[in-house]
Amino acid sequence: DETRRRVISRKETRFRDLVLEAKDSDHGVNLDQAAAILAERVLSGELVLKNWDHSVDQWAARLELLGRHMPELGIPGWSDDDKADAIAQICHGALGYKEIKDANPWPVLREWLNPAQRAALDLYCPERINLPNGQSAKITYEPGKDPFIGVRVSHLFGVWETPTIVNGRVPLLVHVLTPAQRPWQMTKDLKGFWENGYFQMKKELAGRYPKHPWPDKPREFTPPPRKER
């Protein structure tokens, strides 16, 4: 029923091609078929799972990245078919949109991996990375793109080499941010940034942000300790 956004069964009495009587009912609906129909509508964008949010997309991108770079772990894949299967599982037992729109996807997604695989995902594709200077940064994962971190330049002093994940197999794309948190440069070569890009950044921004450190010799600079809030 497109109007009610609900899967129903219909019993018709016909004479040849003429429908004499039609009765709609929730009874007798095959739950597997109902789940498949609802999942198809979700995948097409006609129906929206409110809790299938950015955090779920991040989890899926992490899963895909780990499976691609560490196949020896036997991590389950995450193809379009896998996504469809997961959504069908979330929809199973429901007949209408009202029953799935606020559904929590995590009970299904958590069971996608066994405990050892979940631990490997957190270890090799973490949500945050600790940097050598004591700072930490949130990692953003996007399907088919390089995972990246965005870090203000003053928080990169002491980070001379490009951070990596997946046991050193995947370098992170570093978005070097200005003191105003605006992107200045994207690089997988932090060593090269400190040798060249930093000095151009300093030349253009030091006068605009005089309260922020702009040492002439960044490798010899020790940032002051962070103030406790």
C-alpha cells in the first residue's frame, strides 16, 4: 500500500480480468518478502531509516578499508548487496514504515563481525588516532577515498611523519588547518610540509594570527603545555 507505506496481502475475487471483490489484510504477509520490499524502498531513498546516520556510514567505510588492506583477517565485505542484506535484517518482522523508521541498526551491524573482528576493526581502523605529540584527531572515512584527519597547524608540532593506520599500510591524508580551523593544505607527506609548505603558510598567516606560534625552526619548537580547563 503506497499511501500507507505498508506491505499488505490482497485477496481478490475475479471473473476473468474483472475484479469483483478485493480485501486487504496484514494477515498472511510473508515476513521475508515484506522485509525485502521495505529494504528495496529504503535503498531507493523512498523510505529513510532515521538512525542510519553518519556513524553507520563511517563504520561501513572502515569495514571496507580494513577488508581491502588486510584480507588475511577474513573481515566480511561490505558491498551494495551486503548493505541490502543488513537493511533487510533491520526491516525483518515489520510490515510498514512506522515500524522501521526509528529502528536501531546497531544490533544487526554488531553481529556482522565476531568479537575478534570487531577488536581488529577498532585496532587497525580506529575512530580516532593518537599523535606523537599527545594530541588526538578524529579520522574521517569515506567509501573509495583516503581516510583523513584535520589538525590545526599548531597541534602538528612534533608530528614530523605522516600518521598511518591499518598496521602502517595506509597513510592518512592530513588536512593542515589554519588557526581559524580552515583547510590550508592536504598532504600525505608531512615531512615535505615541514620542509616547504609550513614556511609558505607562516609567511602568509603569521601576521594575521600573531598569537599563534610560528617558529623559524619548527623541529626545535616545544609547544607550551595545554592549559587544563
